[in-house]
Amino acid sequence: MQSVKERVLQAVQRMPDDVGFRDVNEEIALLAAVAEAEEDIQSGRLIDNETMKSRLQEWLKE
């Protein structure tokens, strides 16, 4: 398993030399979001599609 630092370095190395700070920031934010999602999946913190559809319908009524 790679460390966070290793994953970030690999992502940055794949980018072109003229990349901007915002692009780097967005890539790191994406890596963080994916890692959080993977943790949620491993911990069983999931909502099935039907439950989410139902919740959306309730939210849209308000």
C-alpha cells in the first residue's frame, strides 16, 4: 500500500511541466476524495441507489 506522499508525488510526476497550482490542488483533492470513498466502502458506510433516490425526492419537495 502506497503512502499518501507517494500517491501525490506520482500524480504530480504524471502532470505536464507547465501545470498550475490550481490543477495540482484539484488533483490532490480528487485523490483525497477517492481515498475517503474507499474508507467509507471498507467501513460499510454506503447508501443504496433506491434509498438515495427516495431521499432526493424528499429533499426536492422542500
